[in-house]
Amino acid sequence: MSEVLEQEWKTMDPDTIALSDIDLVDPHLFHNDFHVKIFERLRKEAPVHYQRDHEVVGSFWNVTRYDDIMAVDTDPQTYSSEGSITANDQDEEFPLPMFIAMDPPKHDRQRKEVSSVVGPSNLATMESTIRKRVSDILDSLPRNQEFNWADKVSIELTTQMLATLFDFPFEDRRKLTRWSDVATADEQSGIIESEDQRRAELIECLEYFTGLWNERVNSPPKNDLVSMLAHGESTKNMDPVEYLGNLILLIVGGNDTTRNSISGGIKFLNENPAEYQKLRDNHKLIPNMVSEIIRYQTPLAYMRRTALKDTLLSGQKIKKGDKVLMWYVSGNRDSSAISNADSFLIDRKDARKHLSFGFGIHRCMGNRLAEMQLRVLWEEILKRFNKIEMVGEVTMVNSSFVKGYSHLPVIIRN
């Protein structure tokens, strides 16, 4: 981590800091939107930028423009997902293989086993469940009293839906939230104190889910994710670490996008009161607003690929084996591809043009479910509340990969 940036990031001028001093995997960069100006500079001055000899993750390329990100994301023959989708390489002593970090054909086979859980017919069936869960949560909230929206709504709703997708014991559902947080944490995150603790908690996750696997594998196939994995032709013989890896993928994937977009929507509407009024005046804008929230939030800041061969990208020579980070959080603010990209506009045309779900073979499997949860939530919010007012500073998750919130103080005004 850059010593300069870690100690002085709050007071530094993003327009004058030397590009060689920028540490794009320092989580502090994403606090108070400091990263926005940094990525604006990179898109203009060094859109495919090489960061050398990082003390933790080594050297890597940063891809910051929309079109270049699309070029990488849609070319698995040149840019591989194998091994790791984050800047860190897999822990050799505790690897977690998962299908998002695999290439075809194995990726395609394993993804297919579970994709039907978020297929159109299942989504139609789930909508009434989502609406009931949303209604119960909203009706339980205090009025005219400060509370943490991130915990009481964002985390609670997504955790309830994860429990539904896994057919996970409902009373233990917060374990899923904890495992999701631990899976993407490091020792700087404030979530874990050591890598040993992280491994121990993930082994606890595996042990719990092994019990569920043993129940489901000895029963007729059902329409939940554990049963699908236990009975799927390409997943039923997975070894334990691969089972754990795919569980973590499904837990994190089912958690972070929706959870942090639920919080982000409250933040953005409070920061843009004209857009909030626009929404109150026209509830039909909700589906479009959902896509704009997901773009503006960009819940996962980047995804990594590894070059399979020497190649050129925007004039830069990328060598076989080089790490390549696609900064979705930058591409979603690229005004050469998205007009007026720095503005939050709930009636934006082509709002679904964002990069937050990725593109190509690894496009987020649950993107329609995430959109549905957010749509239903806002439909029910507008039936009940005139305004949800943000009343203090938010606390960001300390991560350069997950762009999210741990605390968002609000008061519901009747």
C-alpha cells in the first residue's frame, strides 16, 4: 500500500498526485468518493495503466475506460478468469475454486447446474415472497427515530432472500452475512484479525453446508441451490474445497450487489433531492432508477483477469501471465460511453448499459433477481413513506473490491 496515500488520502489533491503514487487497491481510496477524480484522471492520461511491484499483490494492469473493459470482459480466449477474480492470487494452502474463477468448458457446466434458480419462471414465483419479506421489514422499522438502514433493511432483506435460495435454516440466516463478509475480507478490513481466523470461519461455513448437502443428496432433487449442486452432473462429485468455493461465490454474489445498492439508493436520493422528488412524483420510474442505482453504486469495484497470451490493449503491450483489473467503478463513470456519467439521473436513457453485472460468459447470473428485489423494495417504500432522510456520515466497508456500506444512519419522516 502506498504510504503517502494511506496517511494523507483525505487531504490530497487527486488532480496533482503523481500517478505512480496512486494505490488503486488501497481501500481508503474509495472513502468519500476520492476514487472518482483519480479514475477520471486515469481515463484521460493512462487508461490502461501499469501499477508496479505492489507489496501485497505484485504488479498489475488497470483498465479504466468502458470500451476497454468491455473488450477484456468479452474475450475469454485472451483474458482468463482461471484461479482468481481479485488482485490477490489464490492462497496455495487454502484455495477456493469457484466457477466464476474458471474458464470454459468447466465454468459453463457448473454455472448451468444452478442458473435455473434465477430463471424467469422461478423469478415470477419468488416475487410474492420478496414482497412479503420487504413489507414485513419495512413495517417493523421505527418512525421518527434514527437507525442503521444498512443493517435493518439492506442486510436483513438480502440475508432473508439468500436463506430462501439455499433453503437455509432461517434462524441462522445471519451466518450467511458473516460468511459473505469474511470471504472478501483481509486483515485491513476490520472484519477479521488474521488469515487463520478467516480460514477457520470459512471451514465453519463448509461444515454447516456439508450437513445440508448430506440431507439434500439423500432426498429427491429440489429447487434450492444446495440440492442443485448435490444432484448436478458436473457438481455432485466436487471435492470439499470446490464446494466451499462455489458456496462462497453464490453467497457473495447473492449478497453484495443487492445489499449495497439498497443502501446506495438511499444515499444517492438524499444527495440528489430533485431526483427524489422526481421519484415521488412518478413511481413508474422505479425500474429505470434501479438500474441507475446499480450503475452509480457499482457494488463490486473491479474484476480481475489474467492474460493467456501477449496482446495489445489501447496501445499497451500486455504480456502472457499479467494481471488485468477491469475497474467497473471507473467504466461506469466514463462519459465517452455513458452521457453525463457523473450525474445520478433516475430517468436516464439506456440505464441498463452499466458494467456492474459484467459482460460475456461471466455476466452476473442473478442480475434479474437483484433488480427485482430493488424494484419491489422501492414500490413498497413509496407506498409507506414520504421520505427516508439520511442524517449523518455513512461508514464504508474497508475494501477495494466490495464497494459497500456498514452504517447508513436514517430517520423515516412521516
